[in-house]
Amino acid sequence: GVCTHFAEADDPHSEFVVEQLRKMDAALAAVHTHPLGKGDIAVHISNSAALLDARFHELLRKYKASYVRPGVALYGFYPEVAHRRSDHVLGEPADAPRRVWVKDLAVHEAVTGQLEEAMTFVAKVVNIMEVDKGETVGYSRTFTAPQKCRIATLGVGYADGYPRSASRKSQVAIRGHYYPIAGNVCMDMIMVNLGDAESPGKEVEIGDDAILFGPGGITAGELAWHCDTIHYEILTGVQKRVLRVYVDDETGVRDRRRQDTTPRGQVLASLLHDDQDAH
């Protein structure tokens, strides 16, 4: 077969996209002049952006492509939506339902409303302690308690694929509320500020789930914004030692979380349409 890959797929108005298609035409014409190129040839051009954007469908209408290559769309994201800002304050209620994260584009009618997050990264609360005003938390002592507060330790760190660049910037969701990361992300754990005795964090207990990203917490795109990176890196950066659970319903995700999944309770759940064994 013959394939190409767009360098600026998030911009169907790009002149470079047009130039790539022009070169693809020339390559196909050359292939068809070869004895082995007679008849139908497998052609694959469309990636996630080309699948979703109706304007791309117009550009590609002349091709009788055999295959498409969905990438980030399989995770429920559009290629361009990498930096969706989030400034959730301590104790703010977290959105419970799965959300649709698609930029303001001319989405093709065949996929309208079907792009949703399909991946959740969760860790357990493994310790809680009270910290007095003025005390510091974590390596380099970058967090100083503004008042007496509860600090929860989560069993996850940058060795698991949670980025160190999220230190003191991002939030996690516990029991339906957001809590900020306190201090630096460590190799095997992170600390979060649950607030004082009057905040919703007073209800948090050891063994609770903390949603690092995914439905019920911030999105991978929001975490990417905090880390000054792209959501591709967040989604593909989760390390092998984190347990994967593949399910076809969110109830199954919650049930599996309640099990003793790993020594530190980490689980990465992906929602699929077909049942698969966990790896």
C-alpha cells in the first residue's frame, strides 16, 4: 500500500497540507505506472484529525482510501485540544460525567458527539497526616502550609508516568472534590493539600481513590496544560508497572478500583467496546 502522514493535521487550511496531498498525488501516479501498481492499491491517509474534521473530508473526497489511522481519537481527544486550562480551587466539586472534549470545529456529522474520554488514571490515598501552619512538605520544601491542614499522600509518582512538572500546579479529585498538589511530585508518591478542618477534605480517608486524570477529575489535556506539554505525552507516558484494566463500562472500572489491584492501589482503566483481559 501507499500512505502519508500529515505534519499539520490540526489545521486543514494549512498550505503545507495541500502541498503534502499534491506530493501524494504524484507518488500515486508514479506507483500506477509500475507493473505492480496496476489495479486497486491500498491507500491510507486519514489520521484522527482527518477523520473528525468535515473540512478534511472535502480535501480527501477524491481519494478511494482503504484504511484510516485513528490515534489520539481512540483516547477520546481531538489532536489540537492539548492545552485546556484548569484552575480548580481546593474543595471545588469535580465533574462526575464523562465529558466531550472537541474544539470548535466543523465536526463531521458521522462523529458528532461521539468523542469522549476513555482513560482514567487512579491512585490510592496511602497516608494522611496533619501539618501545622508554617511546616513544609516534600523534596526541596517547596510547599509551606498556609494554615493547619491535612496532607494526603498518594501512591503514585513520576516513575509511574505522573509528570514531575505537575508539581504545585495540578489537582487531583478525591470523593468528588479537587485538591491541589502540595510540593514536588516524588518518584513514587505525591502529596495533596486536603485543606483545613472545615474543607470537604476532612472526609477523605486512607484507601480512597484519587483520580489523577480522566472522568471524575481533570482531563489529560488539562494536566498537559499544567505541565506545558501535549496530551499525547500524558496519555502515552503511563509506565508499565501501573496495572491496566480494560472494561466496557464505567461500573466495571469502579468495581476493579475497589479490589487490591497493586501494592499502592494504582490502576489505569480504559473503556473499550470489546471485552479484553487485563494486562
